[in-house]
Amino acid sequence: MGDDRTQSYYFLNTVARAVAVLDQFTGPDAELGVAEIARRLNLHKSVAHRILATLADLGLLANGNTNGTYRLGVKSLQLGLSYLRHSPIDQVAQTHMMRLAQLLPDFAFHVAILDGVDIVYQKTIVGARANWWVSPTLGRRYMAYCTALGKVLLAYLSPSELATYLSKVELRPLTPTTITSAEALRRELEQVRIQEYAYDNAENQADRCCVSAPIRDHTGRVVAALSLAGLKEKIAEYDREQLVAIIKEAAAAISRDLGFATRRA
């Protein structure tokens, strides 16, 4: 993001409102009406109606199954697919994730990026025996502080960026092992930077654990994270250090394919 002066000069409130309306359809609600959109965004109903009608005319929204409601349109799908087609991380990660799924068929493998206070799943490949994984994940958002993917991405923020993140998020307990203290999270993230991987000890879902490692671009910047996710009891059947080594090597291989070259001693 640019500085405040640049944003104030170029920022268009009309466009921002339209994007805010579209954002309402990224959650669990497949269809929404004018009144609900107006309530959520504190807009006058006539303004919400004009925005929704314009987005529908442009193909980004379509009429819902219930009269007076809207859902995402074909143009939104086309934009999302175009993003995936042109995402270098998505293209590069494909082969490595397929190899992981063949090597460890009991697990699911994910790539995610950080967007605001959430992680957003970019890609998922599921092993042949991971029949416990039934939820679609592409584009799904989760809170960062309670996932291995999120902890990796938070660990490489600058101190000011991390402070901003902590000022915006509520560290709510989702399971008995969720980290809910800012100081404890800071200590955890420091350890993640040292060991270059994160572990989710059933902190987001009580029956699942994850291991994650950073993906770097050609400049060395952490741009995404790769994770291995599995049922808690299934992960317990494996050597944890071996799983960590496998996921770290796969993330390093993806980083090399993105142009990152580690310094030699």
C-alpha cells in the first residue's frame, strides 16, 4: 500500500463500496439481499441496491434463487481462475505438492498467503487416504494466529507490521491449545523464525494438527507458506521430525523454483 497522501488522492469511495459489497459474498453466505448488505455495510438501501444492480449488470453478481437476492456471478469465477492461472506460486507448487501427496497419502497439503489478519488458501492437494478431508479450501480464509500456515506468515512480518496485526485481531480460544496471549504468540513466532517451521498443535481444530514452512520469492521475501495437515492421531503415528524435514524441503524446493538461492557458507 502507498502512503496516506497517495491513497487519499487516488482512492475512490464508490469503487471501495463496490469491493466491500463483493467481499460480503466471500463468507459462508451464498446469497444475500439488499437489506442485509445495507445493514452490514451501513449503507442506505437505495445505495446498496444501485451497487448490487451495477455489479449484476457487469456479471460480477447474478440473481439468487430467492427473489431479491444476489450471488456471485460468472465474471467473479473468471477473475478467480485467471488469478490462479497467472499465480507463479500456484504453478510452481503443483508438482511438489503432488509428490508430497504420493509420499504421504494420509495428509492434505496447502499453500496459503497472508491477507490482512487472515490466511487465504491458494491451493490444496489431498492424499489418496486422507478421506477425512472433505471441505473445499480454495479461497477459504482462516485466522492466522491459530494455524501453522498463519504462524509462518506472521513470523516474517516486520515488528511494526506484527504490532499492527496484533492491534487488529482478537486472540480468541478456538480449542484448549489455542494461543490467546500476545506475548506468548510473539515468543512462538520468534521460535518459528529460528527453526523455520511452525506447528499447529490442534489450535484451530481440536482433531487436526499441521506443520508449515515458508515459501520465499527470488528476493528472499516470504510470500506464502506450505503446510501438511492431518488428523491428530494420524500425525502421532509418524515421526514428527521427519514430517518437519519433508515439509521444509518441499517449501525450499518451491522457493528455489521461484528463484530463491540460499547463500552458501
